[in-house]
Amino acid sequence: MFGTRGKSAGLCWFSAFAAVTTAQASVAPSEFRFDCDTLAFQNATVLKYKDGVPFLRARSASDDPANKYTRRCFVMTRTAMQFRKFARFDPRGACLDDKALAARIRLVTRRQAWAAPLPENERIVFPCYVNLRQMSKARVRVFQENIGSGFVTYFRLGNGRMFFEHSRDYQERTHASLDAALSHGDLFVGYLSTYPKLSINHAVLIYARSKGVPGDELEHYLAYDPNHAEAPRELTWSPRKRAFAYQKDIDFIGGFVRVYQSYSKPLQ
């Protein structure tokens, strides 16, 4: 998935070990890594999309396998952010049983996502595993049952902005907030919408800038998309158009999206 898998796993283990052995009062996070700090399972859309048009899913196919874990894009991006802020891993510890692990997962995911990161010595400890990716791969069911319901995210007050915040000025302010968050080492959950069209209605976690090609006027960002556990996706910003665009895939035709920041403050 990422080339030399053993090397990648070794880097993740080293990062986890360093976090355990460094100064306990430190809150400065290491660099966010897609192959360490995201969930190993993936969300699925309720509807299927073709050329940007949604329709009911037919029977699963080899290129679009069945996945009953749906409506969790907000839940999964929030969870990745919460584990980043409030959890740490101790690969030397003994594995927890399902009940104990579920309780610790809930201790993380019930904290306010916009709260400041905890000091290392106050974080919820997850023994036995190197990082979130490894643990969520080994204990999929426990995670899926304890990180939250996707249904309630339909009623988030912050989603209402898609009905009235359409201006390029608003998107320019969102872009400034994105750059400010990344410059401080923070993560940015972006709600993507093309309302009144229904080509996308989705949340992603933007975690870093990405280099563009020479002469490209676009600004490129890397995003963790809960629908794609295999690799990062790309969001771009056009200063000339004052607009965002998102990468094309099986669920989205690609191109223009509006972005609304989520989980940086209450009711957002």
C-alpha cells in the first residue's frame, strides 16, 4: 500500500516509542502520518454515484464491495482528531479485552474534539499497539461499535451553513482558517458540499500541505478521507477562483466543492 511496508511500520513504531519515552509534560505532537494516525477500516456511502449523480446501490461488485458501515465520515474524522489529541500508545503493554478497550475508546471519543491536546502524562493509554491504524485494524468491531453513531451527524447545527454560506468571501476565510490550523500543527475537519447539487455531502480530515508541480497556481492539501483507507486524497485551493476542489473518485465526480470547518468550536 505504501511501498516498503516493513519500513513504514518501523517508522510508526519508532514514533510511538519516542512518544512514550519523551518528556511527559510535552503536548507537541509528532507529524501526522496517514499510515499511522488514521483508521484502517472505511466508511461507505449510502448512495452510489455515477458522473456526480446519486442513485441507490445495486448488488456489490468486485470494484465496489459491500460495506454496511455507512454515514460515519464525520464520526471517523472526529475520532482521528480525538485520538491525535487525547490518546497515546504503549506497544509494550498487555492487550485489553474487548470490554476494557471499548471503555477506553469511549473515554477518547466523548471528549470535546475542539479541546486543547492533553499532556502526555494525562492521555488515555492504549497498550499492546503501536498506533491507531494498527489497533483499528486488529479490533475493527470494537471501534465501529464505540466511536459513535453516524445517524446523529445529519442533525449537526454546523451543517446548516451549506444552505446560506455560499460566497467566495466565506470560502476565502475558510482557506485562511485552514492555513492557520496547519501552521499551528493542528488538524482541520472539512465538511464538503456542493449544495443545492447532491454530488457530495462528506467530511474529510485535512492534515498537511502537499507540493504542487512547478508553475501550478493551485495550493494542494492532503486529506484523510474515511471512504478511502488505502491512501490520502487531495483538496486544492485556487487563489484566482477563490474556490476549493476535491479529487475525483468512485464516489465523487471531482472538482468544485465548498468547505466548511467542523469541530474547531462548539456547535460547528
